[in-house]
Amino acid sequence: MQEDILPSAAPIGAVTEDAGPRSAGFNERFIAYVIDALPFVLAAYWTMGMMIASGRLADTTAGQFMWKLVWIALYVVYETWLSSGGRATVGKLLMGIRVRAKDGSDLSVPKAFFRSLGYFVSATPINLGYVLALFTPDKRALHDYIGGSRVISIKERGDLAQGAVFAVSWALMLFFGVTWLNQTFLSMTPSEKRLVAQARRGVDAVAKLQEMHMDSYGVYTDDIRRLAAMSGDVGRFRQELVDCIDPASLVIATDGSEYVVRAKAKNWRKTEVASSSRDKR
């Protein structure tokens, strides 16, 4: 019987040729990113604190932003050089992943540069560009599309190791998410702190007039007009108060023997400040 000269069909789902390197997963990429970026973030804040303490950097939003730009530039140089030419950043080296061009060749320096800048595009808004890697072919994030790159894995992991990578990755994301919420919505910027400090000075000025009123009349008052008159310059007093606080928020409560002055600062969260007769004792 004549033998078949055609090869038998491969079973469905069988791999008939080398499919190439596996695309690196989101979790191992995220851990590598943290390993690479965190030292720059910590160094930026540490050196910024030293610069402000020594008086060489203004403790303002603009001053802090300019100092952060210096460290962002250093990070871009680091990522550009070590993501190109077949090299690897420290984080990618430890996680066994590499950045390659889309066709599998080494990434060029210009493409690595645009990919590094793309990190900041991916981070806006709320890191959606990074999350894109969970849903795209070859698990490419937005900055991979910008740089014409893909990230491959050169290390095989067992189920236990994969589980550990998953747990560490999502624990880090939870930690950084909470930190971001705190810095964005809870912690105050230098400009906000100045507005709150101004509001405190405004409230303290009203409290000082209350003490003057007590010395003159033996009681405290809730009449802002009487207090303004005691300042000696009603127009200036009113203008300084308007500059310091939200005028509609000013509350003066007193029973004649004690008082509380409350008002809200002009920062976006309308921080309340207060001064009372008990504070003066």
C-alpha cells in the first residue's frame, strides 16, 4: 500500500512552530516599573526636603514642581538608555522581562525615548494607559504603542511564583492607590497651606478685636460692625478679612462671656479655621 506523502494533520490546538517569546504580563511589568521608578521618587522628595531646609529651594508649588522635573528628566534618561539596544533596567532585569521593538528586534534609542515619555501619558488619567495592557494584543500598554514596542518575558515561572507576582503586584497597586488619594484629596499643597494660614490670621484678627471689646465694655459681641469699628480703619479691616476668608462663612458666636470665631479658608476644600476665648487663656 502506498504511504501518504502528506504529513498527517496536527491535533487541534497543537503548536506546530515556535510561537516566539511570550508577552510579559501586566503584574510582572508593574513590579518592574515600581522597582525602577520608586528610587527616583524617594530621591526626589528626600533631596527636595534638604533643598528647602537649606533655603536653596522655595517651598512653593512652582519650586517643588521644578525640582520634580529634574528627577523626571533623570528617570527618562535612565529608561531610555536601558530600554534600548537590548539592555534592561534593574526592574526588568530582576523580573526577567525585556523591552523589544514590535517586530522583536532591539528597540532604538529614539523609540525608547518616546516610550519613556509615554509613561507619563499612560499615567493620565488615573493610569488608564497602563491598564490597557490587560486588554490589548501582546499585552501592550499605551506607552508601548507610542514607542512601537512590546515587552517580552524571558523567564518561565511556576504556578506558585506566578501567584506571588500577582499578590505583590496588586498589594503595591492598592498601597499606591491609597497614597495617591491621600496626596490628592487629603494632603494640602503649599499654596493651600498658605491660604489656610491666611484664614487663621483673619480669624485671629477678629479674635483680637473681641479681646479689645472685652477690655473696653466687659463683654464679647457678635456684631462684626462694632468689632470693625474698633480696628481704627473699617474699610481696610473689611478688605483684609475678605482677602483672608470666605466672607459668607464667617460666624461669631458668643454669650457675652465666651466666644468662638469660625470661618472657611479660600482653598478648594474650604478648610474651616477657628479661634475662641478658651484659646486665649
